Amino acid sequence: MRGTEPRNRVLYAAAAVLLDYPDVRVRGLLPTLRAALAEQAGPLPRLLEATAAQIADDDEPVACRRYVDTFDLSRRHALHLSYWTDGDTRRRGETLGRFKQRYRDSGWLVDLGGELPDFLPLVLEFTARVDYTVGRSLLAEYRASLELLRIELAADAPVYAPVLEAVCSTLPGPSPTSRAEAMALAGPPVEQVGLEPFDPRLLPLAEATPPQNRSGRTVTQGAH
């Protein structure tokens, strides 16, 4: 696993950028991102290059509108990992608190930039730049969420689907081929009050959530 860490760090850093809102900041990072990917061998960097090339080729308003349509106006493409497991239930607050604690335990200050701590680009950036081991554990813990998102994007959003394909391919074992198989990755549900994880009533299948404001974020080392 250690042999793949440098490559995976590059992949996660690139995926974090590509899954963020493609404003001026993100578009300004694309040349450096594409140059870094070009130095990496294998099929996974090529998947990310395809998405980066499409975003770079599109005018900014086109790219931004596609992002909003894909991620902000469809809960079927939720980028918040615990939304797939907890929905908008009270227990999700505890889950988000655990994400924050993992960041605090790393010894770094994580500026969420207005996002929730389970926002996938943030988790990927944390994994690439801060604590690879902890970040990978979060990705593995929410493998089912990642695979469900991958499956939905493959059906609906060909520009972004390669990014999730690449991220999921860095995790151990083959990716599931169906939603049922992806949900099974979560294992047996933990007994809790209310809806169980992956109950169909809380899976992000409803449409028309309002777009959110987007902003940059940083991670810096320091006291809590």
C-alpha cells in the first residue's frame, strides 16, 4: 500500500479540485493539476485528465451551470458522504461531529470554507495533504457512499463519473456493479433509533435542493 501512496495523494488532490465548484480559483488550478496527472502512469490519472480537460475546455458559466445542475440540484449526486447513510436525521449531527474530531486529532486546523466536514472534496484534500492514513480510513468507512455516488454519476453525469471511478479504484477490492451491492458494503445496520442506514426513505433520491454558496478552504497546521 505504501508504494501506491504518492500516486494516490496526487489522485486525491486532483479529484478534490475537480469535484469542487469550477470557479476562477478552481479553473486557475487546472494547468498545474493536468501537469501533475501527466507525470503519473496508469489508467486512473487518465480518468481524471478527461474531466479536467472538459472543465478547461468549457466556458466558466457553462462549467458552473453543469456543476450546479449535477450536484446542487440533485440529491442523487450528494457529495456529502454521511448524507447517503444518515439522510437529514438527528443522528447525522453526531456523525459530522466525528468527522470534525478526526480532523482535530490530526493536529491541523481545517478551514471548512462554509462546507460540512463530510464534503467529499474536503475529505479528499485532507487525505492528500494532511493525514493519508486517517483520510483513507474515512474513504474506506464510507465506501458504500462513494460507490453509490459513482453509480449515479455513471448514469447521469459523464463529465464527473470518471472522478468517482478513479477514487473508488484506489480502494481495496472490486467496485460493486449495482446499487444493491454498493449498499451491502455498509455491512449490517447498527441498531439506532429511527431510520436505519441506507433506508430507502433517506437515501438521496429526491430532487430540487437549492444551490449552496461555494468558497475555498485551507488546511493549516496549528493549535485547535
